[in-house]
Amino acid sequence: MTWAALSLALTLVHWAIVALLVPRVVAERRESAATLAWALAIGFLPYVGPLAYYAIGVTRLRRRRRRRDRARRDLAPGLAGVRARLDLKDPRRGGALSAEDLALMRAAHTLQAAPPTPGNRADLLVNGRATFAALTAACEGARTFIHLEYYIFRLDAVGRPLFDLLCRKARAGVEVRLLVDAVGSWGLSAADLAPLVAAGGRFAFFAPVNPFSRLWSLNLRNHRKIVVVDGNTAFTGGVNVGEEYLSGGGEFAGWRDTHLAIEGPAAAALEEIFAEDWHFTCGERLVDARYFPEVEARDGTCVQIVASGPDSEWEAIHRAVFAAVATARERVWMTTPYFVPDPALRVALETTARRGVDVRLLLPGVSDHFLVYHAGRSFYPELLAAGCRLYEYSAGFLHAKSATVDRRWSTVGSANMDRRSFTLNFEANAILYGAGPAEALERQFELDLTRARPVTLGSHYRNRRRLLLESVCRILAPLL
């Protein structure tokens, strides 16, 4: 075959692929910007565009939703019985909550969030050292079970001692289950985790990447960080298991993160998320009473656990954050490492700032994701022009994911402020109602600002080359 004939054949195959894939992209009814971006990539990047689409663009929501729906239906009767037995109280009994609080609770609950539960103790953990110390202490005291779910779990200087502790507790008769994401924890193998199985524990990889499976995707990752111990103590937030979450791992000067330790009835909601994810992965039903014991109320903190993912059309965390920002009267203080706002969140932030509300965003000064970092910075000028105050953290890498509104509503969790977290990943956030948790987060926010530099319109426009880079990266924002 001559080069001309080969070139013609490759061109014809390319346009045949375009003719097949572009209608499929259009039929998925994504946001118009994402649809257009994928159509252009498929059309103008021969073979590379279609391969990228199959690797990170195909969400296969329908088939995966059917599997998740089957898991939920299987667990629903048992979980309904759990809720009835636990007799979750009216959240208004947990303290003085405003009409705005109750409205936001109702909105989140209609988005398939767990019912709000009063009577919890919620302790803020503002770095890896505090998080791993509290987590280790809780696991050491476990008597019945330890359930762990992580995006990243490394067997390094931090992960190995925790893993050895899990093996020891499993040998002592404690039920240990470890669920890790197959992409986030790609360095782990079944052989690495075999000692846990030999000790009597169990592990599973969430959504293994298998090109021969019709369900595989580099998207749809389980980004949650959940630990539940004995049904009464739970952890969630931004901290995975790895040395970098303690020290920066050598790549960064430090690592700033936020996690949450919860004691009380809200632990049951995190256990319910774990039970669904474990059943989806392994088929084992975890609705026995020993996994959902009756828990005495601690103090007055009212907590609502919100889960979201590509198996739901509601984007619960996104809409819960949007509602809180849009109804703010005094202040919105937000910390996030990956900031690529969709039009709805960006308009909410800008409009809220124009109403005179104190809107502050604490963002990373350095990042481990080049495209996301520069795409996010492309939104700075319009946010600053609207009156938002932006700061870039300069004492290492900022990985915390939290927000407070009006000193009464706050959230800590795994979700970033970007499309991937809101739409493509499985995420979990805790929403805390009342002044106590919000004040603790605001004190930490103010401390973080002392290690951050303010961003101004003048300073941002100074470097024309950087502005061009950000503009190019912004084109890819709908795909990030």
C-alpha cells in the first residue's frame, strides 16, 4: 500500500469514528461547553481525541447507575429498619437553629442527603499529624469493626503502621474491611494486602480499570475518605493515607489539610455510605445491627452527611454548597485546592459578593495538577472584579476542602470545587449546623490567611504570558 493510499484509509477511518462518536457525545446531554469541547477534540485530534474520550470522557452512567440502584434496592429494607430503630430525632432539638438552617437541611435532604442528626461531637483536625493520631487511637480502641474507604492508601511510612494495626486488630477478632479506589491506589496490589486477608480482614478495589470490561473508566472514581469504628466514631474529610499528607512527601514544603472526627449518631450515615459502596463492590450486605448500634448523643452539634456521585442526577454536594452561598447574608469563606467553578457556582459567588457579602476564597499557591491550577486561575479576574477576595496559600500545598457561611453553616469533606468532584467522582461531605463548628473553621481560616498572599487585579494582569497559559487551560475547564 502506498503512503497516499494509507493516508486516505486513515483519514476515512478517522471521519467514520467522528461520525459515530460525535452523535453519541451530543446524545449524552452534558453541559454545552463540555459537549462542544469533546466534539472538537474528537474531530480535530485524529485518534488521540477519540482515545481520550474513551479514557476520561465516557461516563457510562446508565449501566453503572443500574448496578448502584440494584445495590441500593438490596440494602434498602435493612437500612430503613436501621433508621427506624435508631429513631433519629428532630434536628431542632439539637440546639438553636435558624429558619435558614432548617431550609438548607430540607433542601439537602430532598437531594438524597442523610437526615440531619443532632447530638454529635465534631472535632476539627487541621493537619495530617492530628488526623492520623486520632484515627490510630480510634482503631486501637475498636471492639467490633473497622471500616475504611479511601481514594489513596499507600503502604509507606504513614500507611504501613496503620495497615499493621489493622492486621493486628483483625487477628484479635475485630472485623476489618478496607475499600480503596483502583486508580487512586494504583500502586497497591492484592499481594500487598494479603497479610490483612491472612489475619482475617477483607479488602476490595473499587472499580478496577479493565479495558475488557464494559464498566471500566478512568472517571467515576471513589474519592471518598471514610472511616467508621464500632458504629459510633467516624472520620471524613480531605486526608488520604500517605506520607505526603503528613509532611508534603518531599514535593512540597508542607501539607495543609482538614479532616473531621465525629462521635455520635451521624456516624451511622457514613457507615451507610460505606455499606452501599462495599455492597456495590463485593455484594456483601452490611445491615446487621452490630454495624448500626444505638449511639448516645454527645453534645449539640447537628451534622448532615451528604453523598454525591455519578450514580445520582442531583449533584447533591454541588447544590447544597450553591444554596448556602446564594442565601448568605454576611460572609462566605471557602478553602479548596482545586478550583474550576462551573457557571452556576461562579455566578453565585460573584452575585453574593456584589450584594455586599464578604466572600473570600483561599486557594493553593502551588499545585500538583498543572491544567486544573491554571484553568482555575483564569477565573480570578472576574471574581476579583465582582468583589470576591482571593488568597493563595504559600506555606506548602493547600489540600483542605471546607467552607463556612454566616458563622452558622459549614462543611468539611472530600469534594473539591470543580466539575470532577461535583459530577464525576463519588464524594462525601459533612455539613455542620451551628456556631461552634463554623467558628472553629473560621479561626483556622484566619490563621491560614497569615500564610497566604492576597491576589489583586493589578498583580494578576502583570504577567501576560501567564494569562495566555491560563486562557488556554480554561478552554479545557469543562473536561477537567
